[in-house]
Amino acid sequence: MTDPFGSLSLELASTVDRVADELRRAVFDGELESGTPLREVALAESLGVSRSTLREALGVLVAEGIAVREPNRGVSVASPDPESIRDVCRARAVLELAGVRRWAEADESLRDELRDALVAYTTAVREGASYHTLNERHLAFHLGFVQLLDSPRLVAMAETLYAELRLALAQIDRIRRNAHDQAGSHTRLVMMLERGDVDGAATDLGAHLAGAERDILEALALP
């Protein structure tokens, strides 16, 4: 009998995943800017993998929207689209603000997750973590607001939005420059929630998200 799983290869899949992770890190750290061609031969040699493995990893990035494939031009790092950024920012604001307003009714374990995410972010800032880590921890903190809604579907939706947003954030140094300020403002925001000032926290978060959208569009010189 033919083995139905004979074609599976954990080693190959693991290698593809590792290559995709490294390319993702380089994009999100700002090492590979929007529009940078991802040349198969050069990348395969640099990473010490076969071209077929590299090609599969590039396919993963294309599927995630991190890279684009164009006929006769190959694969390159995707460029943020202004309308998409505006739409993502509008959608995340709806989700995060809804979470903030549910603070009092949310399960204590979900509030603890938000507190833990804040500690993880402020610790990364204090320790001078990499751009990639700051970006990741910052978005994890914002995801904590959506988690207060106790809805796996809404959390999954937010994670998809943040994945799109990370490409834009990777192209600017706003987080690197303002990390300490953001750590302080986010700490104050959670303290407002702890005091029961939900309206004040919602106002602060709304202003923060509007400013983030404006900063991203300005930094990318988008209309």
C-alpha cells in the first residue's frame, strides 16, 4: 500500500519557516525597505538554502501581503497603501475602543493579560530592545484591549489588522523615537482604567490611535 504521508518533509517545512521568519524579521526591523527586490539567487546564497526553499518562503511572504510578486519583475517588499492604512486604523480603533469600554465587565484574567502586556512593553523599552521587539510588544499591548471583549473572532480580526499595520510601521522610526513617551502614556491609560475613568481612557486611546495614523501617513509621505 502506498504511504499517503510519504511526501511530507518536516525538515523542509522547518527550513522554509525559518527562512520566512528571517525575511519577516528583516522587513519588520526596517532592514529591507518597501520596494526592495528579493532576489532569489542572492538571498539563497546569503541564507545558505536552496532556491526552491527560498522560493517557497517568498511565497509565504506574498500570501501574507509582506511581499508582492509581479510578472517579469519577481518578488519585492510590498509598499503600504494609504487607503489600506486608513481602513486598518479605522477598524482597529473600533475594536480597541470597544474593548476599553468593556473594562469593568471584563473577566479579571483578561484585565491581567492587558497588565502583563503593558509590563512586557515597558520592560522592552527600558532595556532598549530591538525595533522588531518594540513593535511586537507595542501591538501586543493594543491587542490586549480587544481581548477584553472575550471574543476569539474579534481577536483574530485584530491580529489580521495588526499584521497589515506592521509593514507600515516597519518603514518608519516613530516607535523607535517615541518608545519612552508611548510607554509612559500607555501606563497612564491603564492607570485611568484602574481608577474607573473609562471615558477618559477611551478619549486618550482615541487620540493616540488618530495620532498614530497621522504619523504613519506623514512618515511614508502618503497623501
